[in-house]
Amino acid sequence: MTRLCDLSVSSYLHYDEPPSLPGNHAARLAGLHNDYMAELLEEHQRSGRTITVAPYVVASTGDERRAGLAQLGRFAKEQQGWPVTGSSFCDSDPEVPLEERRAFGAACRYASLGFASGILAANRAALTFDDAVYERVLTYLHKHRVFLAFLPLLNEQGATS
């Protein structure tokens, strides 16, 4: 069993390692992310449920946190039409491994309990560069019917995640 978050926060995010598949890991993970996102958005739209997102930011100062949350909120509301939840989640040190970040673990639990349809972060780099950890996050969230969305890259045309 692998832990996604610090057990002092909760033992809520335990799960088995997903199978490792051969091939280009970055492309495979991007495809997995896009497939999960499309599946869950379609599921929400079919059900008629409102899609809501919980914003997650990693920033060391209060000003950076406020700016990051404002940027995520504008994207969610203005570009996607997604309401932002009343709770937001912020960790202060991007060097702390994702599975030890208290706020990210809390965001996962919050969304998996049904308080949000997804978690919105600036980009994958805000989470982790470790492919195995990222895959476990995607698998955990998908299992709990929660999507993970990112701001579009400036050079992408019409991308939403």
C-alpha cells in the first residue's frame, strides 16, 4: 500500500499501486488525465449535477496564495462556468512531497466526500514531477469520481485542462 497523504492528516488516501504500463510515461499520463477528465465531466453533464471545483494552490506568501486563488477562480467561473467551492486549499512549500502536503490531502478528501466535482490547480508542476505519484493521484481521484483540472497553457488553443 502507498500513502497519498500524511497519515497524521488521515488514512483516507491509501490505495494500491496502479499497474505500470510500458511506453512514454508523460504521454500515457497526459492521456490518462484527459480520459479521466472527459469521462467525469460527461458523467456530471449527463446527471444534470452542477460541476464545482475546489481550488488548490502552492504558494509561500499570503499575497501569492490570494493571487493564485483569484486566477483559478476567474478561470473556473469565466472560462468554464464552474462555481468554486467555499473552501480552498493552500500548501506553502512546493518542495514537500505531495503525499505529505496537508492541504492537498484535505482537498482530495473534501472532493471525494462530494463537496466538489473536481480539484483545480495551476498546472501539474503545482502537484508533483514524480510520474508514479501523479498516476496514483489520478487513480485515486478517478476511483472517487473526482477530476483534476489545470489552467490551460498559454500556447494551447481552446484547452481546458
